Amino acid sequence: MRTLVDIPDEQIGALTELCERRKQPRAALIREAISEYLARRSRTRQESGFGLWGTKSMDGLAYQRKVRAEW
């Protein structure tokens, strides 16, 4: 399907540079960008939160007890 979209000049410029670097047509990069956007937006809350605690140094159970002690 063809569609008409208004894109600001600065984004067109950046897209043109990316097309030249990757040696791909503009339409291919736009389709890729839309696919990535839709994939990110379709994740469930559980999937998008998976692994967030991995960078924390505190034990999960210890954190839970600390927070509940504030009640």
C-alpha cells in the first residue's frame, strides 16, 4: 500500500544520509523503522519489564521487605 506522510526536512536529511551509508532505498529503511516501532509497542508489560532488576545490586526479596516495612 502506498501512503503519503509529511516528514520534517531534518529527518529527511538524516534519512538520506543513512540510506547512503547503508546503500538501501529510503522506502526499505522506512519499512524497517515502522516494523521495529510496532514490535516495540506490541510487547506486553511483562516482556518489556523482563530483566530490569538485573542491574540492581540489592536482592529482590530484601527490597520487597524494605518497601513493605514502609507501610
